[in-house]
Amino acid sequence: MAKRRYRPGSLFTNPIFALCVVVLAVFLGIKLFGGSTASGSSFYAQGVYINGVDMSPYTRSQGESRLNAWADRLVNASYTFTFEDKIWAFSPRQVDAGFNTSEVLRAAWSLGHVGSSTDISNQLQSLRVSPQMFVTELSFNQAKLDRFVDEIYDAVFIQPVDADIVLGPTRPMIVSPSVDGRELDREAFVSTLLGLMRAGSDTTLYDLPVETKLPSVSSDTAENGLQLIVTYSTSLTTSSTSRCSNVKTALNNFNGFKVAPGETVSFNEVVGERSIIRGYSEGTVYYGASVTTGVGGGVCQASSTLYGALMYAGMTTVERHHHSLVVDYCEASMDAAVSEDAMDDFVFMNDTDNAIYIYTSVINKESATVYIYSNRPEYRIDLISTITQNNIKNPNIEIKVDTSGKIAVYSSQRVLYKEGKLGRRSKLERVYYDWDTGREVKRELLSEDYYSGERDVYMTGMLTP
């Protein structure tokens, strides 16, 4: 019997051989494109993470069970907060806390399991290069959390009480002590609650974050620090009795005057109307480039004396105007002009941490003085007045008719009757020094001012020559 010769062509046409080739190709494809994580696998694809946990070792049911158990443990945990003898229990379920576990599990499982074979193949290859990190999100009832925090806040809160300071006739005096307050650090407490709801903790007992709230005026700082920090005076030696009286009447409104931290004060509002019925007399006032008289003349010296003292005390100027002409009762740029007619005001603010207490004194024909009591400022303060241009002459003149005929007789005459004050330019700087070393810490420009010269006054006669 003749042997049958094997021919290659007959092998490839054999149906059994063809089936074997297809099976082998599928097997190699599975190995090449992901092995056990290919479509149809009961495990999460490699490169899929939830909350930082590699999910590839888990089946779909195992992954759901583990993540839901984790979420249930966080939501049903219980924590205790204490302060002194008070206790508060908190569980995330009180505020309807929960996690979007179903949404995250569904998205995580879909990679490598949902889509066409081409989509799945592409996903598996992408996961090798760029693993996908899924993170669960916390949800809760904000209103319920706020009510829980408010309940604890109200239970521990104590309002601080300032030391009671009475403004005596010559200086402030302490009559009752201060009381420290306390307050829940709401931001820190809420941050702790959110951290526990999101990640849990092995620790279940916590101290409440409660802060001590100090009064703005404590007994210690008042007794040890409340002192005379400023004494500032302006001269009244050349002023008339009525002008001295006006200065005193205006400054009396600030005698025993308290200015709290953050408070803004208007000189015009405190002093009020300058009228005869309110005790003011006629005195010299500046009107443009001329000197005249008016009810309340001298009040500007009161505001200027106050201005100088407050600048030494570290107060902030909100509104201040210089005079039109040079004044002789204070240094250059240390004046503060006020006027009811022109609505010029001197307004200042206490933006320091301590209240100030103002006292005033006026000695007729001698001086006007402002005293300021407070805690010692952070720095020693000095004011530097500098004249940058002096002896500025006003080119304009003022002509008056001499009805007496004693100075000028004829209308063609021009006789110098009064030479006007010369003007100037000046500036005021405030310099801060370290108390211990005397080193200059900072310097600020308070103002740069221009004072015009006063017009010369000439007399002319009444008769035609």
C-alpha cells in the first residue's frame, strides 16, 4: 500500500486546524492586551484606584463591599468634644453625612468592562501609562452642621468686660476691674469636624478649640500702662482776653473726652456753633489774605493745639486744613484751621489698639495745653517741622481810606499803614523711634503746606489835591 504524502496546502484547508488557529489567536490576544483584566473579567482593571486603594485585586462585589463598609464606618462613627465640665457628642450621621460610593464604583468598574472590544483594549493600554484615581466626595446638611456648631459656640461664649475707667477732673481713674472673655474658634472646630467626616480617626475624645478674648481695656494694662503720654501747648502771650476766652471755651468741650480704638471724631461736631449765646466773643480771624475780627476768633488755636497733641499720640488725620496765613502760636505746618462758614473741619481717628483720654487747660495770656492719657505707644514719637521756603511776599496790596486825616490827607497819597506777614512753604513729618535703642523705625510725611503772604495795607486820604 502506497504511503500518503503530506502536502502543506491540505493542512490549511483542514477545518480542525483552522479552529485551533483561531483559539490560539484569541488566547494570545487576551495575554497581550491585559490577561485577566480584559472584558469579561470579574476583577477591576489594573491601574484603577479608589481613594488611593488599588482595586485590581478585588471583584466587583468585593470592591463594593469594602468601599461601602468604609463609608458606613465613617458615617456612623462617634466623637466626643469636651470643655471644662461640658461634653458634646458628634456623629456624622447627625448632619446627614454620606459619600457618593455608588457613582464612584460604577465609574471605576466601567474602565476595562464597558464598551466595544476596541474601547476596552484602548482603556487597558491607557491605564498602564496613566492610572485613574477616583475619589469619593463627602456630602452633608450644612444647616444641621451650623446649628450644632452654634449650640456649642453659645454654650462657651463669654463677653470680655473692659475695666471701668472714670474720667476724673484731672485724669482718668480705674473704678472696676476687667474680665477676660472666651470664644469658640469656629473655623478650627469646623475644620476638625470636616476632617473627621472625610477620613475618620482612631481618636474619639477631643478638647474644644476655645480662645481667650481679652478686653480692650484690661485692669493690668490700665493700671500699669495708663499714663500721661502727651503734653502739648501753644502760646497765648500775644492774645487778647476775649481770644483766650474763646480758646478755652472751645477746648473745654474736649476736657475729659474719651476716644475709643477705631473711633473717628469731628472737631466741629464736638465744639458746635460758635455764637455769643454759647459763650464766644469776638476775636481775630483770618479771612483769605487779610486779618479781621469775628465771633469765635481763636477757635482755630484750640483745634491746632489739639492737632499737635494728637499727632504726638499717633492718631490718624482724616481731614485737616492749614491757615491761609502764617500763625505765630505754633510751629510751621502744626496748625489746623477750622471754619463754620467754609465748612473746614479737623477730623481724626484713633486707629491704635488703646483708648485715649483728652484733658485740656487754658491759662489766660500764657498758654493752651492738651494732655493725653493712654497706654504707652509702641514707639516714641517726634514731630519735625521744616520751613522749605520763607519770606514769601504777597504782591497785592489793600487800600483803606483814612477818614481821620491823621495818616493820609489827599486821595493821591499811598502811605504804608501795616506791613503784611510774609508767607512760607513748610512740611511736617512724624518720626517713630524704638523706646530702648532710640533707633528711627519709620518716618511719615503728614503735610506739605503753602501759606500766602498777608497783603500790605496802605492809607489814602479823602481830599482831592
